[in-house]
Amino acid sequence: MKNFISILSISWILIFSVISVSAGSNEKSKKWLAENAKKEGVISLPSGLQYSVLRQGTGIDHPSVNAPCECHYKGTLIDGTQFDSSYDRGDPTTFAPNQVIKGWTEAMQMMVEGDKWEMYIPSELAYGDSGSSPSIGPGEALIFTMEILKINGDKVPACKVDTMDGCTEKQETYIRKSINKYQGDAVLIQGEIDRITRVTLSNKGVSKANSEWGSHRVVILQKLLSLPVNDNTEDL
């Protein structure tokens, strides 16, 4: 019976593979997402995906696109109506980034083990015009809380800002410049995150390469925010 329940629940997130997603979010969802994007700590990506980091994980790798990940999650509509929760079942679910809705595919590949994010997903990155009867209507934006407990497949090294492990030369240069410039000042770092989000990530006229680098910079700055004030990164 438990396995049957798990199969039913995972259908909420796997169903993307068998439906056609076309038009964007409905008007109510568009307005909600526009207001949500203004909130402190919310990052908006060029795809339309928004997220905030609830907890920084200690993992050192990202999952590859086909890596099975053991996850806990909860899904609600924008009015707070819950339609699924592995937390309530007391049983995490395993799936790979390429098996789920587009919003999750994008987010999961940016996360590491232990990360817990809240994601605000427009309809075109979720269930589109068809919705998912009976709980998710056409064009509905969705809110997901999700954490990666364990990556069970191939991994991609994540850039560690305290040791530079897994970082490219470009990332290392940016980390050193940011450490020297902001000196651990959380207000200044958050201000730069907001600026990059506004100027680069939320600007549809920005090139793909600049947009991707903007995403990398935001992740780096978020990691700097989580470091102790007197961390030994001054020696890097």
C-alpha cells in the first residue's frame, strides 16, 4: 500500500513527461509571481523560475541531469492549498532532474546535498495549459519546498567558496574579488545579489552566456553569505 501511495504521489512531478506545456501562467499567477519577485531573498532566473534558499547544504557536488536524488518536497498552489507532500507521508521520494517538471530540472542541478529551497514555478515550467486534475488548474503557478537528501548517481563538482575546490579559474577570481570588496558585509552582498538578479537574470535581452555567469555569481554570493564572518577565506 505504501508503494502504491508513493507511485501516485510521484505522478504529480513526473507527469510533465506526458503532457504538452505551451502557454504561460494565467493572469492571477503572473501577478502573484511579479509581486513575489520583489521580495527580499527571492532570486529570479531568465527561465521564469524563482527561488529562495531556506538552508544551505554541506554537499560538495551537484547532481547530473540523470542522477537519481533522494528528496523531500511539498507542493502548494499560490493560495497555500497543498496538493502533495512527502513530508506528510514520512517517506522521501527518489527521482532524477530529467524526470520531473522543467522548473525542478533547472533547480535541482544548481543544488547540493542538504540544500533546502523554496521554488516559485510559473506554469510553463510546470503543468502548462493542461494543469493536473483535480488539484492543479490550467496556467497555475506552483510553490514547492524541496530538499535534496542524497545524490545517488553521477555528480558534478560544486564550487566551494572557502577552499576553491571544484571552482573554475573565472569563479576563483570572482570569489577573491568579492571577498576583498564586501569583507563579509551581508547587506552589501545581498545588495549585489539583488543587482545581478535585476540587471542580468531578469533581463531577457541579456545573452545566454552572461545570464549563465550571472547565475553562477548569485550562487557564489549566496555561499559567501553563509560563511562565518571570521572565516579563513582572507588567506585565499
